[in-house]
Amino acid sequence: MPDKLVHAESVTKVFRTRAGEVRAVDDVSLTVHRGETLGLVGESGSGKSTMARLMMGLQTPTSGRVEFDGQDLSKLPARELRLLRPRMQMVFQNPYGSLLPHFSAIGNVMEPLRLHERGDKESRRTKALELLDLVGINTGHAELYPRQFSGGQQQRIAIARALALEPDLLVCDEPTSSLDVSIQAQILELFTDLRDRLGLSFLFISHNLAVVERLADRVAVMNKGRVVEEGSTEDLFRAPQDDYTRQLLSAVLPIRQAPGL
Amino acid sequence: MSDEALLSVRGLRTTFRRDGAEPLTAVDGVSFDVRRGQALAIVGESGSGKSVTMRSVMGILPRTARITDGQAMFGGRDLLAIGDKELRKVRGRDIAMVFQSAMEAMNPTLTLERQLTEHLLWHGICNKAEARKRAVRALGDVGIPDPEKRIRTYPFQLSGGMRQRAMIAMAMVTEPALLIADEPTTAVDVTVQRQILDLLAELKNRGTGVIMITHDLGVARYFCDDAVVMYAGRVVERAPMDRLLDDPRHPYSVGLLGSGVEVGGRELPLRPIPGSPPDLSHRPDGCPFHPRCARAELPRCGTEQETLTIGPGRDAACWKVAVDA
């Protein structure tokens, strides 16, 4: 059994709203092992994004605990949590919303390095250029601003930024959902390449089952705040056990006559 | 085909005015037919001109846009030539639209009753009592429980799926001959998606022609009979839906299919199209796809290509395309 990089142990998150209490995550245990890609699927409101924020330590669970590399995130003093932060990074659905619009592409990638006081300005620049090159951005365009790039290129820049601090874990929340199909395919290839080259672990959240099937080693299915099924990607897609998983899979509309042939 | 066409668009060209620059051509000579009781998919990526094409036909373009050429024949009249006043009589009565986001398409300050009866009353189709009756029936038809009660609610009081249904009810209530659906299921969950498509299919069965703008090829296959593929403002391929997906011919269509991931296709190689679609202000000469096309051959692909018939009911704008024997 590979060791656990991040592990949630029966976490529950309750939000208090005017309409009453909402149990967004309800007694969920999940583990991302080192070097593994865990796919998290579910429909809107299933609690998958809340789960991501809990596993990143961005929100504290109402009950239960989240451990990153053996350390309980809710018990860590802020200073130590800050030291752990660089090791987990996020990529969001809307790249333009996640980039700083008044910083150039390279400025965006250098910013986490500056905030965490890595190297001097010159070495940060060199590193940022390497990262932009790694994700497939023409380094001749490094000084352009986010709005001057296409959506797919913006997502590449956001990924370069997420990689700047050499994280162990990349949490991706619907990272290809706002992209066109041909661009989505390019970003999926980039993720596969990064995983193989850098040995990254991924928590990959998507409502798109096909995308998750392609990238994940294991998959967890969420519905109404609970994980209803979890298993290896192959088993889960080939022989889903839970009714809800079956319902999700049967709702998918095929493109080709006989996919897989 | 064209003698039974419900809507027949020929050579549509729409440009956008820009400050201090040449107008931008967003739609460049687009032609297609929609038949009664059939659905046409307009497939393409963002910026390909699919929405501008439909907005041109409906006369709901932003003020900076201008239709510079083409015609759109509907019921013996050219929608592009009849003027706004006449077009208003067609819009909402004979042609209805369904949008991606009901939250944005519906008026948040009006009850469903006001919004569902608006077209019936404005077009003078019936009186208020009758309009209300029809609106309640339409809500019931789209599967909204307790329509008598729900008709008094506001859009925000409905779930996303229910709101999408209410918008479809709004489009159906006048029994339009043509329905234009712009990404109608993109914002709903997969388990709701098929219910929405099945609702639209009922309309189709009653004889309504549907144009569905979509980037989701699975949705297109499930719902549509024919397809046109758009790229950089042009139609690059036109084919019966199944033929397009099982045997795409234009290199861009091939690329689009090669980029699409689907469940069960884990072992299939992903073949993304390199690069990104052209900036419309720097449109390449000739075939707009040729700079990204692996099969492009210069100088020929840099020159204008007539649309080529490649098989029954299908054609493509490509010099290199394979033609049925």
C-alpha cells in the first residue's frame, strides 16, 4: 500500500444559511496516496468542491480531521500551516478569474515564489520562464497580460503558477470545464505529462466522467454530501455497484457508435 | 431538400464594427437548411460564429454588428430583409429561442405567469384567461409538478433544472414552427440533461424544426438529424449527424472528434488539434483551418475553396477531402 499524502477521516462540513443548516459534506473519508490521481465526480451541489477546500485546509471541517503527510491540518498553528501550503496547490475552473489581471504571465508565475521568499528576483524569473516553457507557453509571450491569451493558454499559465512552489499535491476543480474540446484535450495531455514527469499526486474534481476516466487511478463518486462509491477507475466504470453511479454512467450520451473500438 | 425547408439560410455574412480598424467578419458566407420536425446541430468551438449566426437570423445582434450579405427564407419571407417591426411579429410566435442559462434569459422580477403569457398576449393570440390556461398546460407538459401553483413563483424559486424546463415551456407556449436552442443543456447536470432533450424531442415530433447550437457531440448525436460544423465563421462540413460522427471528412471535423473524450474511450489515443482557432482580425487566406491542418498543402489551401459535395447530403469545404466513390 503506497503511503497517504492527504487523508480525510470522517469529515463533515455543515454550513449555516438563512434556509437552515446545509450538510455539504457528510461523514466522508478519502485518501490521495503519493503519486496517485484520485478522481472525484458528482453533480452540482454534491459537495465535491467543499471536499476539495477541506482537503486543502482552506476550510475546517465541522467534525472529523484532515491529515496532510501525517499532520492534522486543523491542529497546526498558522505559521506551520503556512509552511505546508506550498506543498498543495490548486487549479480552478475559470483561469481568467484565478489569474491576476494586472500582472503579466510571468509575473503571475513569479508571485507565489516571491510570497514564499524563494530565491532572488533573477532566479525567480528563470524559474518562471522554465515553468511557462514546461506548460507550453511561448516564453516570448511571457510579458503579455492574461487577457491577451486564449482560455486554454490562461489555464496553462494558472497551471505553471500552481507548479511554481513544487507541490506534492495538485487539486484541480473542474480545470477543463470552461475550455473548448480541442483545448481540453491539450490540457488533459499536459496533466498526463506532468504526472509522469514530476510524479505529482492529483485530486481531480469534475462532473465530466470521460475526463475523470482518462486521468484517474481511482474514483470516488459523491452524491448529496456523501461518497456513495469508491474504487479503481477500471472497476468503477466497468461494473458500478451503487445505483447513483449507475444512473450517472447511463446518463452519458455517446459520441461514437462504439467507443473503445 | 430546400423545397421542404422551414428555414433556409444562404450566404449569411455578419460583421462587427471596430474603432479604428476594419470591420471584423464573424460569420462568413454561412448556408444551411432546417426542415420541419427535424433538428439541425450547429457544432463548433467558441468564436466559430454559431451564436452570431443564429442571432443574425433572429435579428437580436448587438448594435455594433451588421448583416452585410445573405438571406434567411422563412415562410416565404426573407427574415434579413423584412425589418425589425415585422421581425418582432415572427419572434416569440413563429420562432422561439431557448438559451443556456434560464437565470439570465428570464426576468428575475416577473412571475412565471407574466413571462409565459407575454408572447401570447403581445401577439394577440388569445385573451388573458386563455393565455393563463395555456401557460399552466405548458408548465405541466415540461414536467413541472403542480403547475397551477408554480406559475405564481419567480425564477429564483426554482431549481436549475426546473428553471430550464420553465424556459422551454415559455418557448413552447406559442407552438412555434422553429425553435432555436443555444446550448440548452450545458448548464444542467447530466441526469437532467436527457430529460430536457426528451422534452425538446416531443416538440420535434409535433413538427417543430429545431436548430441546436452545441459543442457537446454526444448531445448532438442523441438529438439531431443533421449537422453543420463551423470554424472561424464558416461552415466547413455539412452531413447527416451519424455520418459526421462516425466518418468525419473535413480535417477540422476529424480533429474535433479526435479531441473529444468519452466514457469507455480511456484507451483511445487523444489527438488534440495543435494550436488554437485564428484571431478573426487575422484570418488566414483561403481555408481558415489550414495553419493548424496536418494535411494542408500550400499554396492550394491558402486559396479559396468551393464547397465540394462528398456524398449523399454531405459536403465539405476542403481541397483534400475524400469524396465518396
